[in-house]
Amino acid sequence: MSILLLTASFAVRGQEKQPDEKGLTKVSIMYPFAEGKTFNMEYYKAKHMPMVAGFLGSNLVKYTIEKGVASGIPNQPLPYMAIGTFYVKSLSDYQAAIGPNRDAIRADFANYTNITPVILISEVVR
């Protein structure tokens, strides 16, 4: 019986209206895979991303966390170990929020990774 309830719960959740992302600024923080590099996903989920999200305040629409699992080409190394993404209403407000907190954000890197992230800022067009 609990299996039926769980399935029903997922069906209802899947019908929730998602926010329209078109026109938002998307900030992708990508952590490239390389031999000898490490990434603590639990810390990233529980501490780092919520900390940064807190700095962004009402400008933040949502954020996502992705764990890399495979390359798009069979038998090739994974391109990224993880990607964190913030969807914000305003790039200038994002920059204003991150600027004074940059040192705290960077200091926290050592708690979850030894990878220098690649950052891409883009506009969602669809």
C-alpha cells in the first residue's frame, strides 16, 4: 500500500507548475573532471549552495545541483564532476550580492573540492 501512495505522491508533484525561466540569467558553476580531483557532493548540497543562495535573496528564482555521471561519448572521461546553477532575475543584482561575499564563497571551496570551477553566465532564451 505504501508503494501506491509513494507513486501517487510523485504524480502530483510532477504536475506542479514550474516557473517560466525565459529571460532569466543563468549562472552555471561547472567543476571539470580531472584525475586526482575531488568533490564532496553532500557538503555542496547541504552547506555551500544554500549559503550562496542566501546571499542572493529575492533575486534568486531557483537553483539546481547536478552530479556528472557520464560523458556524451562512450568510454570517454566525464567532462564535469558537478554543476551548480542559479537562476536569477537580474545579473546586476547577482553581481552586487556576490561581490561583497566573494571571499567567503571562495574560502568555502576547500571544504568540498580541490577543483577550480568554470563559470558561465547566460540568458535563458527558451
